Amino acid sequence: MSLSTWLAFFAACWAISFSPGPGAIAAMASGLRHGFRRGYWTTVGLIMGILCQVLIVSIGLGALLATSETAFAIVKWLGVIYLVYLGWKQFRTDAPPVSVEAGTLEPFRPRDLVMRGLLINLTNPKGTVFLLAVMPQFLNPAAPLPMQYVIIGLTLAFTDLVVMGIYTSLASSILKQLRKPRQIRWMNRAFGTLFILAGTALATLSQQK
């Protein structure tokens, strides 16, 4: 991959990362609920999911999702169910993420947030099919492909680490301003609704022919 090609892909990655989607919603929800330092673990999971998607595309499984209606539908509906589940769970969360008296964040396990981010990206066939459509435009068939896939994966991971960090930080800043349980309850409902809407949008996604 030449430098000019990589720079073009690098610019595209920023646009891809900043595009609102389930990952951005998850990052903001974690920032709101756990603060930046803890909530950033969700981004770790999201990055793992992106790298897995790049691996899936690089070994040809992405082509299966693009051509098999059954495989596409299975992955899509798993994603829909998971996003709606996350939304319903967030919507019904009444316990405030910050103790008004103590000012401490609620207990959490990093692996839970990592797994949440991983599953969100793994169950989103749109991301895999998108990579399948975009990646070939930046590949040089005459050069070794494995290293090019590594460069693409690391570039996507870097831009997402920065962008999801920004989303998490913005939500964490909102968290610092919330002190009343009622405020936090409505914020949880707002993010819960966003998750459900993301799941609904995924449900309407059709396989591109």
C-alpha cells in the first residue's frame, strides 16, 4: 500500500468512525454511566470487534455475508436482538450512575464493557459488508495482502480509539453535571431509546445485491 493510498484510506477512516451508529451510542452510554476512564473499556471491545471484522473479510467470510441471505439474516437479527436488549436494559435503569452523596461511580467489571463493545460490532453485518465493499479499493493485488490487511486494521483501530474516546469523554462531561436521580433516569431512557432505534434501523437493513 503506497503512502498516498494509505492517506486516502486514513481520511476515509475518520469519516467512517465519526458516523453515528451503535458503536458511538455504546461509547456515550458507557461514558455517561461509568465516566471516561472506566467507560473507555467499551471502546476496547469495539476495537476488538473491528479487528475481527477485518479478519473476517480478509479470510473471505465477508463474501459469505454478502452473498448468502441466510447468513446475513442470522447475523443481522442477532444484532437487532442484542441492541434492543441493551436499549431495554438501559431504559429501565433507575439507579443513578453517580452517588449524589458519595460522588463515587457504581461498581463495574471491565470485561463486561469489553464484551458489550465486541458483541455490538460482531453482530453488525453492515460493518462487515461495508468493509468488503471499501477495502478492495485500497488494496494493491500485486503486493502481499496480509500486511495490507494489518495496516487497514490498525488504521481503523486508531481512528476509532480516538473518535470513541471523544464520544465517551463528551458523555462523561455530561455525567459530571448530573446530580439529581431524575436527570440521570431520563438520560438513561434517552440512551436506551437510541439503542432501540439503532436496532430498529439494523432490522430494516437489506442485503446489497
